[in-house]
Amino acid sequence: MKRNSGIAERIAGYVKEAGGRAFYVGGFVRDRLLGIENKDVDIEVHGLEPDALYEILGRLGEPLSFGKSFGVFALKGEDIDIAMPRRERATGSGHRDFEVDVDPFIGTREAARRRDFTINALMEDVLTGEVVDHFGGRRDLDEGVIRHIDPATFIEDPLRVLRGAQFAARFGFAMAPDTMELCRGIDLSALSRERVEEEMKKALLKADRPSIFFESLRAMDQLDVWFPELKQTIGLEQDPVFHPEGDVWTHTMEVIDRAAAFRDRVSGPYRFMLLALTHDLGKIVTTEVVKGRIHAYEHETKGMPLVEAFMDRLTGEKDVKNYVYNMVPLHMRPNVAAYSKPALKSTNRMFDAAEAPADLIWFAEADKPVFSGNDAFSGDREFLLERLKAYEETMAKPYVMGRDLVEAGLEPGEDFSEILAHAHKLRLAGIDKEPALKQALSYAHKLRKNKVK
């Protein structure tokens, strides 16, 4: 960031000599005033024609132009964005459907007007540090408010609904009532999956309380298009003995907030947060009342079509999807094991089935049931960590491989994978390699003998 600021100051110096003025803009100014580090340096250059700015950038390196009609430039090898003031006019319903007119002499007020929220419309003179605030952005930063700038232009970009919810989550701010009202009437169906995922991901990875993102969308009645499964959890009752917090929506929101505390411990923070978000969608199709008690038997497996629909709608990342599809069916097992204290081979099998065994424990911490007046089913992290260590020690020991079976005289055949699977079960049971090899060979001989019969 220091290097980027240095480059910005050099650009601003040349711009001043040429009769123009350079400003830090957008999130960089907002985050600096909030005391948050932001490595994304954006500057906006006023008072110079595009060709003059391009010539200045050529003194500092290799200038890159992303279409002079858009007024967006960069320097090759440098992480800094340089833009010119512009007007934008909607030409369609999509996030990218805008006509752009570059106007270097539009003035700071009109240049800032095109931005979404007051806290993002702040500008700071690169050389003097003067903050230019035409729309009350500093006041809204101090008061923790997400407020739109121009109602006529705000509604032209549907992504702003999600951006508002994302900023509310990241900064713990509240959306202004009139901004919420505007957002309620905006159609999100024309947005691309990639843009929706980008805002959701920021909320899941950068917010201490990601639930604010979804709670904000709920308050704006904007869950239907992109998050219909989550909407179906609103009012879906749970057994109050296990879930005194309330319905499935409330539980899910609490789980993702608790899961956020473990993002630095897991194999992949984003996919872990999506596990937390989708883990109980199966309750939508399995919740029933049996003998006066609310149950959702097998929701972790019967709800997988809902999980898959949710994931397909919101991400194209195969590794993220595969992780969620693997972990959701397993998510109940750690807390059950922590309560029942089963044999070692049982927890070995549980961890072996998981794509990320340690993540199961951290998810159990986020999801562990809370009993009314009874903390017996506490999750017992220490027990699970001890069993994970035992599993890892088991997997580090020598074990029966295919070549061992062949060297022992077993001919490969169609049943070879079945025999190896049996050997793997012996491994998980903690049986050392030599006796496991004998047992695997015995199993193979019986298997083939029975097939001959």
C-alpha cells in the first residue's frame, strides 16, 4: 500500500504541474477514515484530457488503457487504478448495461454523484490530504449508516442492493430506511452469478457477523431470486429443547456468525462458510412433528438436492461445491461422537470420510446444539481433537497396498478394489500392516471361493 501511495503521489505531482488535480476515491478513502487497511488504491484525475494523462503515465512506466472512452488507465506491473471523471447512464437492467461519458471537467460533486453510497463518494486530494465530502459521507461513517446518494440513479444498478447488504455486514452499519425502501423495489434477476457471489463472498469472509448480509436482504425482501432456500427456513420450527434460539433461519444465522471465528483455522474459509450456510437446508423437506416433538430425521442427507441447487445457483467453483457436498452429510456426526464417545474405529471412519477432517471439528463448534438449562451435549472439542490426532497417527503408519497383495501371491482381478477397501477398513480399525495383510488375503480367498461356488 505504501508503494501504491507513493506512485499515486508522483502521478498527482505531474498532474498538478499540468493544471489538473488527483484524488483518492472510493473504498480507499472510506477505509482510511475507518482505520482499515485497504491495498486497493484508486485515484481519479480531474482537469486533464485523456491524452494528457496517458502521456503523464508514460513518464512513470508502461501505461495501459482500458478504452479511452471509459477513462480507465493503469501502469503495467503496478497495483493502482487510475480513472477520469465520468457520467454513467443506464441502457438496460444488467449491472454492466451503462453508457459512459468521460468528462474531465465535470467537477468533484458530479463525479461523486455517480457512486452508490455516501461513504463511497468521499474524495481525498492525493497531495494535500483534503477530504472532499459532497454528500455527508463522513457523517454517515461516524453514525454507521449505509445511505444512497441519488435515488434516480441508484436504482439503475441492481448490484447495489447486494453491495449495501455487504457493506452493512462488513462494517456493522445499518442501512438508512429510505435506502432500504429503494432496494425493495429493485429486480435482481438480471445480475450474473459471478457478481452476486462476489458480494456474498465478501460478506462471508470479511464480516465478523456475516448474518447481517442475509438479514439485510431479508429486511429488503430480496431473498427470493438468489437465496430462495434460505427464505424457506424462515419460520421453520425446530425442537425447542435442542434449539431454544428459534427457527432454522435464526439457527443458521447464528451458526455462520460463530463459524466466522474459525475462518483462520480451516482448510478453505469460503467453502467452510458455505458449509455453515447450507448445512440445515435439508430441514425444509424433512421437518415433521412426531408424538408432539419436532424432528428433521436424516435432513443432512435428504436435503442434498436443495444444497446442490443453492450451490449451482451461486458458484461455479467445483472444489467448493465438492467440499460442501461431502461435508454437509457428515455435519451431525462430530457432535454425536463427542456425546456418545464411540470406539476409535468409528471416529476414524468419520474423519476418513471427510474431505477436511479438522474442519468437521471447527464446524461442530459452530453448530453444537444448545440445550435449555442443560449443557450435557457440549460438543467436547478436546475429545474430538484427541480422536483426530489418533486418526492422523493411524494414517501415518504403514498399511496394506495393492502391491503388497500382489507380492503375497494374490492375482489382480475385478474384485481387487473391494479387497483393497476391506484392507482400508482394517487400517481404520487400527490393525497393524502385517496382521492386516493376512486378514485381507483371507478375505480375498473367501470372496473368490464364494464366487466360484
